[in-house]
Amino acid sequence: MREGRWVTVTESEFDHERRGLDAIREKLPDSDPWRAWSNFTFTANTGHVREVDLLVVTPGGVCMIELKDWHGSVTSENGTWVQTTPGGRRRTHGNPLHLVNRKAKELAGLLALPGGKRVWVAEAVCFTDNSLRVRLPAHDQNGVYTVHQLVEMLKQPPRDERRRITAISSREIEAALKNIGIRKSDAQYKVGPYELERKSFDSGPTWADYLARHSDLPEAARVRIYLSERGSDASLRQSVENAARREAAVLGRFKHPGAVELKQYFPSGHAAGPALIFDYHPDTLKLDEYLVQYGEKLDILGRMALVRQLAETMRSAHSSRIHHRALAARSVLVVPRPRGRKGRAVGEEAAWLTPQLQISDWQIATQRSGDSSQGQGMTRFAPTALSAMHLADDADAYLAPELTALNPDPVHLDVYGLGVLTYLLVTGKAPAASQAELLARLEAGEGLRPSSLVDGLSEDVDELVQAATAYRPGQRLSSVDEFLELLEVVEDSLTAPAPAATATEGPGDEDDGTAADKDPLEAVAGDVLAGRWEIRRRLGTGSTSRAFLVRDLQAEARRTRPLAVLKVALSDSRSEILAREAEAMGRLRPHSGIIRLVEPEPLHIGGRTVLALEYVGDERDDNGQGTEGGGRPRRREETVARQLRENGRLQVDQLEAYGDYLFGAVDFLEGEGVWHRDIKPDNIAIRIRPNRTRELVLIDFSLAGYPAKSTNAGTDGYLDPFVDVITRGSYDSHAERYAVAVTLHQMASGELPKWGDGSVLPRMTVAKEWPYPTIAAEAFDPAVRDGLVAFFQKALHRDAGRRFPELKPMRDAWRKVFLDASQTVPSSHRSRHPAAATTGEGTPAEGTAAVAIAEAEPETAEQQRDRLAAEVTRDTPLTVSGLTPAAQSFLYGLGITTVGELLDYSRRKLVNAPGLGAKTRNEVQQRQREWGERLREIPVSPLTPKGRAEAKEELEQLTAAESALVAHLATGESAGALPARTLRSVSLDTLATVFVPAVNNNGSNRNKAEMVRLLLRLPDEHGVLPDIGVWPKQKDVAEGLGLSQGRIPQLLKDERRRWKAEPAVQALREEIIDLLVSMGRVASAVEIADALAVRRGTHLAGREQRRAMALAAVRAVVEVEQLLPQEAEFQHQPNRKATDESLGAGLLALDVRENDGPDTPTAPGLLEYATRLGKTADRLARLDTLPTAATVLAELGA
């Protein structure tokens, strides 16, 4: 093909690509209608800048071709293409057909020909090396060619003469390509000082990632550009901008070696949208790609070490109240460790076997203003109903089922993500091909069990995965802390007990050599560092150091406590922070409320800077010995933050005691002339002494040595936002007391105080309107509410001159709150015994002996609570209902005093109530559900008055801007302005109230409402499903109503028209079509229904009822589609002969649509093919001898 007919838009930079293009060009005809364009870019409607290797116009159509110069062999593993080079190196690739298919559709959408004619653009992948051994499965080879095969395919005549490309239409396509601008454009490849590579190496629905290099400095970066679709409405554009801003804001606050590092944020850095610049290692792999390449070389301990990395990063994020919400294999980046101790280089394989994991993709993350808050307006960077659109498709199988619910608990979302990633790391395989497939298994009670794929795996691993991925969020581990504790059990079961030290004095040369070579950061249980510190376990990793619990082998000689904590600096730059912390702590005299140094100066062990600190935790049952019989004493490190996360706000007596401890510690520091500068619940540990008493200890003095002029050092939310006003200008005692007041507020409510609506900085709020922040008064215990409100309004005043002038009057005011309460409020049910108040045990039997037994055997208290709970009536007071004191205290704060009042209280309001911790919430929800099944009529059907009321309440839970629009559903008014993506979050229960009209007061439409209910097979007011088959016939409905068979189509026609006009049904129809596309264009109605049940959700508990609700939604859309059969985009075929009743709902098949390719099968053809497949499968299943896999594949493929 000559130049002119073949247009080289951009000369290729690569010899192999030029050779491939020349080989194809030589074989193409040089006559009309043939044309070709190589190496060009275009901008899709989505905003993605797409690079095209080759586009060819042939008589049979237009084809977009991706060239691959791969050598060696290519196979497919779990859907990932794996290239093995001639040298034996394995490289992972996504299936390139998926991306070129997307680009082909995007280009086709831009090609506007005269007369509104459409152009179908086919896709192909061409391997230019004829010696490449292609070992892909048959279904992956469709659209894959060698150069010779490609040219033969292009020369094939069109299957449909109506789609033939003529010389005229070829010139029209050429003109259309010129109009959309296929050319080289340097402006699209620059963001600030960074120059982008031509092709993005990763992309999602609303973003694209590019490798970039700084124009002046020798540094590489990953640039993520957020993209807005052309012509999209304002809500979609705003959602894209919010996602970019959210990711930048979260990563700007969360600095951790286990999270990607944000370098810069350009809100308008690119013509397509906002741009984020990330630090990037060129060898970075995604987690699933890493496992394909190196998984076989990892043992189980290495895999669990990677799990620990992820969990410690998420624990650190949660301590900053940041939640990722969408953990998946693609959001975990794997970076090799090229350097060992003292910067010593390590081999490539060693670097990959102990890699650094970094969590990315924070675009739908949240930052809570309080650890336990579920309330609206209390979440910073809060995602909306549109947020899930920013997630890549390949993350689907890892996402928690409740992600798209109205108010999912972000802690449970992340615990679930850690569970599925643990499954991936242990087995090397994704938990399922899609979320719908996985959730169908979970809902059926088939939990994730790694041992089913990995022989000889510890049962503890199964327990960890199942506890984290339970289908119902309330049954999962309640926090990342619990996940780490169970992970420690797994690690203990996988390792043999550490051998006892046989020579504690004068260790031999071999031991010295081992200690000298051991990197403290990589220490494991049983290792002895510097001949003194025996590692018991790893406590966690922060932004500057990694902490280990150790046993001091020299404790007896030095007369110190046997347990200590070593903080090991993560890098040389972070060593300075530890040195500054040691210097600040070294100036302090001993105080029980302040953590102490075991060694006054930083240690240097294995080339790392190390701080030795006292252990602040549970010191009971430790005899200083190693393990015996494989049983290691369990330890649990408590902080006030963890207690708040799990149990919610503190009880009154505990709040008073904890406040006194905190004031005592701060008073001591003030006397020593030291500011802590980072007072918050995470930095207040709870020491449990051997005699079971507790005290608070202030920890982490890493900011204590910062200069006073550094006013931004601290934690957002606790840092005085007015410290750098012109009248102050440096950190002072007012700022220290502000942090104390915020911490006390969080102890009392579980929330942080909030300035304004969160849209602007506190300093930008109007002083007259906001003299002090919003105090979470509704979350305080009623006994001390008024006193606490007055205290915090003064302690948190924006004007430091209006606050308490010194610590003493502030402490006196705090004590007066509780003194006044004790004089005006009669004694409550709560015990003032400190241990009972802290542990949350049930009310003990009378007498000290009973208390001792309860403490020695916690199960006894649990059994007692269960017994009391089983005996309640609606009139039972909460004090004797079996609820823990923490739950009782919380419910009293809501004005709930009896079991009946709890059952009548709104479930959604209860979940959203402030001050509610994870464990307390789970307990209350469990009891409410348990008692509800026994003592009240719960809405067993959404069509009852109670069910319709809850459907209306659900609509009110949507965001304020959308609520007014969605509420039109309940009134029947138009909701056309509501985005379809938002309508996709409406539950199946609410959809049922849309399908079935409410009965009029005069009952004139009763027959119509009952007809719809029976036809859709929805449960009646007693929760009973109609017994007329899973896909009811119209004649059966007529018989059930006592009507003539001809009356049903008349009633149904009106309802079909009404449904078709409903925006909620329109969105449902589009969702079903999308599901059909993702399932290969044909699927059973039950498969579609199960996917909808997962996505939409329903309050009905029984699996049969849940499926019936989802099938009703499918049936309604099928009925709408049959209103105008000639316009139907899919067809339904019932299966009246199904042996399994659930399969009687039949099949759905997508028909050929306007933009589909010429070889797309029709709906009748797909239905016939699916029927034949089913009959063949039935025949194979009836064989006396089990057929082999090869036989099954051959028969089904015939």
C-alpha cells in the first residue's frame, strides 16, 4: 500500500514496531476502499487520550489493530496473560483485547458519517514475531493473529452486504477521522514539569495513569489524570473532581511507607481534568501480577508477612480515621526492596521475595471526624452514590457486598478487603471471577476457605479469612486490630516455638555473627538482637518506625521489667525523629502516667537506630519465660482510641477517671517544661497492672522536640486551628490544652468537635456564628450533658483569651461537671468498679466471690447475658435484658429504657447515632434483630404499611441534594433529573413499592395491586410467597384472583406503561442490560436476580425471599420490554420443564443493537445455543462414568 493511502501519523520510535507495520503494509492492497493510519491518538468522549497502533479500512469493515512484539511463549493463568521470554523470565499482561475493544468502541462513537450512518470498528491483536508460541485457551484466541493471519482476516468479504465499505464510504471515514483530530499532540502529554509517555499503562472508568519523567530532574513519576466524559451532566463532572480532590486530600494527610506517596496535586494540571503526581518505581507490579511471577517462590510465612504489611498500613490509616473502602488486588502495588541493612544491595530475587507493599487507589476513601461516627455530615471527603463509578472493573471481585449501600461501615469494608486479599495471597487466586459470583457463594453459606485450594494449610488461616469476609458485616471482625490479633494466632501456628536460650552469658561467635547480620526491621519471634532483646512479636508499623515487643534477657541483672518495646527507625532520615524523641523524654523525671525509656540513649543495632521503651500493656501472666507446649501467653495492647472504636463513648465513671489520668500526665509535663504536641486517644495507652488495675499512660513523644514556630506539627482535628493567628504565631500552652479538650470530647462522645460544615478551614468560619465548634451534645451521657457542653464551649473557644487561662482551672471545671452530676442524679445501674466498667462484662452476681469467678471465667458472664436476653419481654428494663453496660449506657442516652422501646426505634437511626462503637453497635443490632423476631412484627414484606414507611425512610437517607429528587418516587412525580447511577442504589424493597401500587382508601385498585403482587411473586403482609411457580403465568394469576384470563393483560398493560415511565425502572433496565453484557449476552434470570440482590440488597433475611424480591425486579423489566416487542433490546425464554424450580425463571439474551458488530449473535440464536448447551450438560451428567474434563470441553464446544 502506497504512501497517501497508508498514512503514518507519527513515526514509530521502536524498530520492532516499524518492522511489524511494514510487514502488514506490504501485504495490503493499494486500491479503494482500502486505507490505513498508523500511530495516532484520539481523545475519546470519556476524556481518555487513546493511542492506536494501526487502523485499517477494508471492504469488510474497519479494524483497529494492536501490535505486540512478544517473544518466547504466551499462556493464560486465571485470566492474566503470561509471557515467558526465551531467557525464562515471566511477564504478566492484561488481556490486550479488552483495551483495544474499548478503544474501538470509543472511536466508533466519534465517527459521524453523512446521513447519520454508523461505523462498526472491529478489534484485533497481532503478534509480529511468527516464532512466538501461542498457548492461549481457545476463548482467548478470538481476535488474536499473526501478520499472515491478520492480512487474511482483513481480506475476508463482509458477512452482511449492507455493511460493505465502498470507495465513497471509505472517503467519508477518512474525512470523519480528520474531523475528530487524529494527530500527534504534545500538549496532551505534559502535566506541570512532567512529560508523559504516549500510552497510559493503566486506566479506569474515569482516570488514566501515565509513566512520566521530570523535564529538568532525573526522576520518574506516575501521573494519574482524572477524566470527565464529554457532555456529562454537572453531577458526574463534580464527582470526578471530588474523587481527585479526595485522593489528594487523604494522601496529603496520611503519610506511611505502606501507602503510595503523593508528590503533587494539580487541580487544573491537564486539559482533561485534575492530575495527581505519585512517586513511582519503574519495576512496580500489581499484587496479582506479582503472585503470578513470584508466587511459587513464596512460602506460607512469606505470604503471611505480606498480609501483615497490608494490615499494619490499614491500622495506621484507621488510627487517622481514614478508610480505604475498596481494597483489591489492583490497589496494592508491589515494589522490590533493592537495599538491605546499611544500604547494602541485595539480589533481584531476594528483593522481590521481601517486597514493600503500597496501597493505592484512595479515590473513594473517607476520613471520619470521629472514630465511631456514622452520622451524616460527620464524614470528610465523603463519597456519594456516584463514587463507585471511579473503581476499575477488575476490582469488582474483591469489593464488599455492602459497598453501594447507603451507609456502609467503612471499618467493615476494609476488614473485608483484608480478608479477600489474604485469600489471594495464600492461594494465588482471586476469590471469584466477579462480585456477584462470590456473593452468591457467601450468601449460600459457602465461606472462603483457602485450605480447599492449598493442601496442608492451617485451619487458623481459614478462620482468619472467614472471620474477615463474613457475608453480614456484623459477623466480621470488628476492627483491623482484631484482624491483626487473629493474624498473630496464624503466625504462631505456622512457626515452631522459639528454642530456649542455652547460653545467656558469653554467646559464641556464631551467635554474634547472626546478630550482626540480622536487620532489626526483619526480626521475627525468637530472634535475639544485640544479645539482649528477644523478639516476642511485632506490634505494628507507623510512619517513622516499626515496634516490637521484646523480652529483656538482662532484666533481672538490671532490675528492670522483663518486657520492653523496641522502636526501629524505618530509614536513616527517620532516625533523627527517634533521636529527638529520646532527647525530649530524657529530660523527664519518672512518672507513672508517662512512658519511660529503658535505655536513656538511642541504640544502634544492625545499622538501625532503635529506641528501647517500657512496655505499656497487659503485664499479667508473664513469667519471663519462653513458651511451653507451644502455648504462648496472648497479649493485647489497649489504647483509648481502640476502646472508643470498639465500645463507643466512655461511661460516666470511666470518663471521669480517664480525664483525671490525662490531666495528671499533662500537669506533670507542664511542670517539666515539655509539650507533648500530639495528644490524642491513639497516643494514650491503657496499662493493665498485674493486680488487674488500670492506668492511662501518655506515649509517642516524637513531636515533643519540634520548634514552637512549627505550628503545623500535629494531627489534624486535635491541632489547635487558631494557633498561628497573628496574636499567637507559635505553639503554646493554649494549643496543648486544646488537644486535651478535643481528646476529652472524643472520650465523652466518640466524636470530634466540628467547625462549620467542614467545607472550609476553621479559621475561615465566621467568628460570630462559630465562636466554638459544634459540640456533640446529643452523644453525651444525659447525666453530665449540660456540664460538658459548657465545659467544651469554653475549652474550645476560637479566641484563646476566652478559654481556661491555665490547666488548673480547666481541671477544676472538669471535676465540677461530675461533682454536680453526682449531687443531682440518683445512682444508676452502672458499677463504679474500674475493671468492670472498662471490660464491659455483664452485671455480676452479688458478692465478691461471684465477681472473682466472673473475672476468672469470662464465658460465665456471656452465658448469663444470653440467658437474660432469652427471657425478656417488651416491658423488660434494659438493666436486666442481658445487654452490656456499654450498650445500656448508650441506649439510655437515646432515651431508650426498655426492650420494647428499642424494638420500636428506627434501625437506621440507631446505626447512625453518634458515639456508637463497633462492638456495641453489633451487640445492639444483634439483640434488636433477635428480640424483633420473637417479640414484634417486623416488616416481613415491603408492601406492608411498615415496609412502605421504611422504603420512604430509605429514600430520605440519600444525600441532601439528591433526596428531594428521589423522594418524587414516593409521590409518583417525575424524577427525571435524578442521575441513573444514583437510582441504582435504591434497594429491592423500595423498588417493590414502586412496582406495586398502594391500595386506595376506597379499595378501588385492590385487584390491580394484588395482580401485580402475584405476577411478580412478592410476599404478602405475612411474608408468605405466592405458591404459583417461580415465574407465574397470567392464567395462574387470574385463577388466584378469581378473574377472567382476559382481564389480566388489560390490567398489566397499564402497569407496564407506568413502570416504563418510572426513572427507577429505567435505571433498573439499564443495569440488567449491563449485567447481560458482562455475563456474555446470555444468562439465566436467576443469575441476574442474584447479582441484583447483591448490588441492591433487601431487608428480608430468607434466601428464598431475597431471591424472590430480585426476580420480581427482573420480571418487571421483562414485562416492560414486552410492551413494544419490536423495540426490545433483550428477549426472555421461560423454562417450564426445569427440574430445579429456581431455574424455571428461564433465560435472558441480549439482542443485536445498533452499535454491535456484524458478527454479534441474535437473541434467538443465543437462547437456542444456551438450550443446546444445557441439554448436552444434562446428558453428560447422566453418564454412568464421570467424563473427563477434556471430554466435557469437547462435547460442549462441539
